[in-house]
Amino acid sequence: MKNSKINYIVVGIFVLAMLAGLVVSTAMLTGRTGATDSYFTFYRNVSGIKFGTQVLYEGYPIGQVEEITPTEKNGRMWFRVDFGVFQGWRIPKDSTAQIAASGLLAAVALNIDAGNSATPLKPGAEVRGKEAANIFAVVSSVAADVSDLARDSLKPLLANINKTIGTFGALLEGDGKTLVSGLSALAKDVSTRAPRITDNIEAFSQKLNNSGDALADLLKPGNRKKLETLIDNMGIASSNVAELSGNLEDTRIKIDQLVVALNGMVLGNKDNVDKSISDIRHVTDTIARQITVLSQNLDGAARNMYEFSRQIRQNPGLLLGGTPLKDDAVNP
């Protein structure tokens, strides 16, 4: 009887130990081994992740995905992924969470790439999500592009090459002898002209050498100093021209100001100018009316002066109060 009780106790202890081990193993597998901090992120595609998916921080497991909730954001369907990490784990503010797999056959995980910010995110905050790079989709897309390229470009290209080769072969069969004979004649002509061409090249090289020598003479220290002086003078002249241009600009501004002032003066004295013009017109009309009388008086004065000068020539004594000369002419 005592042995059976001992056996029951041992079996009970064993069962309890197995249950405790099962609970601990389950807790270890689910990541719920202690208090956690919750965070969330958004994705447009959540392929490969579900409840219990590991959350890695730079490859180190720190928690698991708790919940995936479809939600509408900016008019599009997004998926909110809530996950928990070890309580007190510091996640920099500029970190990103990306759905990725560490290997080709490895399980998909939510990997957090640590940022450089010294400020950590507060529990319950959003971690900026980064869409997963699907290598199989990329390979499939590349394969489709290669297939389209082969169908739409390579096949027509090969057909054109075959057609061109056939045309070229037919051309060689028909006109090959003529082409070869022409090339032979051309080669013979080139060989005949080669010495003359060589002489011309040598003469040209000699001229280049002479030009180089002349340029070297031009760039001797004495001439170089003159060239530097000339360049300096040109720089001074350009400075003077720039200064003259500035002075001309100042003069133009002053002339514009003078024109504006004259315009203002004319506009301000318009009535006086009109009156002056009217007076000038009146004087001109008066002179025009009196010009005939003045002309007659001037003509009479001219006649009297002519008569006076004639009498003086005949008898200069008239200037001293003398008598006129006696007219010795015989009266008829």
C-alpha cells in the first residue's frame, strides 16, 4: 500500500514537471517570457508574416508579431502590424522595420534596422515601415522582360542579320570579281602615290618644325616680357574702357535728368511760351506790313547818298563850305 502511494506521488510529480516544462516551452516559443512594450507599423503587403512571427533587432530576437489589422489609409488599403518587444528595449526614433528573411530558405521575420538617433521611441509609437524586397517577384519580372526582349527584339534582329548576310553573299557572288579587281587597281594606285604622299608629309612636318622654331623665337624671354607688357596694357585699357563706360552711363543719366527738367520747365511755362510765340508772330506781322515803306525809305536814302557822294567827287570843297563848280557847259 505504501509503495503504491509512493508510485502515485512520483507519477504526479513527473506529470506536473512535464506540464511545467510544456508551459515554459510554450512561453519560450511564443516569446512571452516577460513584460513587453508594444509598437506598430504599416505595410501594403504582409506576405509571410502572421501572429507569432519573430521580431528581430539587427538580427537579434526581441519579440513577436501580436496582431495584423487591415485599415484604410489615404484612400488605400494598408495593414497595421502590432508587435511586442522586451520591456525597456530602446528603439531609436529613426529606425525602420522591414519584412525580410535572413536566408533563401529561412523563415520570414520582422527585422528592425537601428537608426542613428539618440532619442528612443516611446512604447506604443509607430516604427517607420519599409516594404519587403521580394527576390522571386524581381526574378519573375526579369524573366518576363527577357522573354519579351527575345520575342520582340532578338528574333527580328536575327532575321534581319540572316537577310543581310544572304544579300551580301549574293552581292559577292555577282560582283565579287569586279570588286576585287577594283580594290587591286586602287591598291596599285595607292602604292604609286605613296612616295609622293610621304614626301608631302615630310614637307608638312618640316613646316611644322619651322613654325615651332618661329614660335619658340617669339616666346624668348625678351619677347615674352613684351607680350606680358602688352597683355598688362590691354588689361589697363579694358579697365579704362570700363571706367569710361561708367562715366558715359553717369553722363547719360545726367542728360536724362536734364531732359526731364527741360520738359518740366516747358510744361510749367507753357502759357508764357505760347504768349511769347504770339508776340513774336505779332512782331513778324508788323514788320511784314512795314517792310514796303522801309524799303522805299532805304531806296530814297540810298539815292540821296549816291547824289551826295557824286557831288563830293565833283567838288570836294563842299565839305568845307565852298561853292559849287561853275558849269562851263555852253548853253544852246
